Amino acid sequence: MELNSEIITTPARPAATVVMLRDSGNGLEVFLVRRHGLSDVLGGAYVFPGGKVDAADALLDMDTHLDQPLPVLHARLNEHDIAPITAASLYVAAMREAFEESGILFAHGATHSHAAQATRLLREGVAFDAVLAQMALRLQSSSVLPWSRWITPKQPSVTNKRFDTRFFVAAVPNDQIARHDDFEATESVWLSPRAALEQYWEGQIELAPPQIMSLVQLARHTQVKSVLEAAGQQPPPMIAPEPFDDEGRRVICYPGDERHSVQARAMVGPTRLVYRNKRFEPVTGFEGLFY
């Protein structure tokens, strides 16, 4: 993963991602996909399924294909400066991208066979909203809960594009199977949050700072229920990382750090990551992720 030092002048593009969870014999696990190595955004890195918001996401027949009214979605997102339709489009984008990249269809009554049928239609060129209409599906936005909001700084560290990404958390339906799409994502894996961080530390997988810090938050939980309860109890924090250079090393600091413009903490874990040993890591080493 190479650092980027260019100042980006374009606005951050809206995006959405779903942190998909399941309970296993090893405790809480999270689904990660490896982005295609040729991708211009985090190529080769392991991420949560997600992507950019499309204009069509706001054009969906919300009354027919969403299970909650726009004011409810708007309130749950807790962003008073955007319109309700914009808030709803972020939910739609999150569920659409999750389906496109993992095959998981967050829709009422959707089974593995429904997801397989919808995937075939999508690969035949049928648009997502048309797939929902043809199959008479209603998206289950009630199962996709806002978790956090990450805004790429103008001087990002690992990509030359800026995104304003809403992270949602959701339990994977029991009768569906998550799998990478072999197009945008070339590999996928279920791992406990700590195991994912351990593999990152050992150089087995690549992770970008938002994924690292999200896994740090999830490592505090042992069950899906605990994560969903936490998501429902507080507004999703907005995290705008602020990078700076310290003795020739890139450092990313987060709200609550002495160098950050926002002094109130937004999340547990370290308030800064430093780029050394060809990775972003806490100043105090691996265990510093869990203080």
C-alpha cells in the first residue's frame, strides 16, 4: 500500500458500505472482500462491501421497495443537513453495493434462491431497481443500521480520491451465503475482528485505516446482537481523519487526539496511527489497538 501525498481539491463523493456480521463458533465474525488488484481505489486491500452512491439510488420507488418511511431513515442517520431522500439513497446504495459485491440481498423474505435469481438478472444487465420490481422485493432497511461516517481528508494517505462514506452494520441472513463477485472483488473471507487485525499485522492482508479502526471497534464485541444494540443506542459518529508528517513519517490522527481539531473522542482505540514497517499502526504497537 503506497502513500499518496497530493492535495485533492474535488469534493468527497458520497459512498456507502455494509459491515456484514455473523455469529460463529469462534464468536463474532466480519465479512471482508479483497478488492481487485487493478482497482483505482484500494486495489488489493481487504474492505467491507460497498461503493459509490449512484444517481439511480435516489430514484428508487421508496414507498414500494423500502420497508421504512424516509423520515425514519433520515432520523436514524442523524444528518440534519441533508434531505430525507438523500438519506434514503445512502441506505439503498449500501444494500445495492452489498448485493453486487457479496450476493447478500437485504430484502424481506429473500432466501438464497432469491439472491441467486436476482444475481442472474443483474448479470444479464437488469438494473437493481428493475430487479426489485420484477421480483416484487422490499428492501429490509430496518436490518441495516448506521454505524459511522468517514470523510477522506484532502490530503489522504492511501488513495487519490475522496469519499464521504457511511458505514452500516447488519447481520447476514441465515439462509443466504456471502461470496465475492469475482469482478470488483477477487477473494473473500470471514474473520473475527481481532484475527483480521492479526493477519494485517503479520502482512497477510492489507487494510486501510478506516477498516483498521472499524475492526478495532468491532473487536470490543463478542456477538452480532451486541454490535446492533450499540448501533441503535447512539448516533453514528463522524470521523474526519487529519494527517500530518512527524519526523518524515505520515501520521493520521482522529477526534480526541491532541493534534486533531476536534477534541472530543469519536471512537475507542488509539487516536492516531503512524505509517511505519510498511503499515499503519498505533504508536505503542499491536496491543495499542485495544486499549
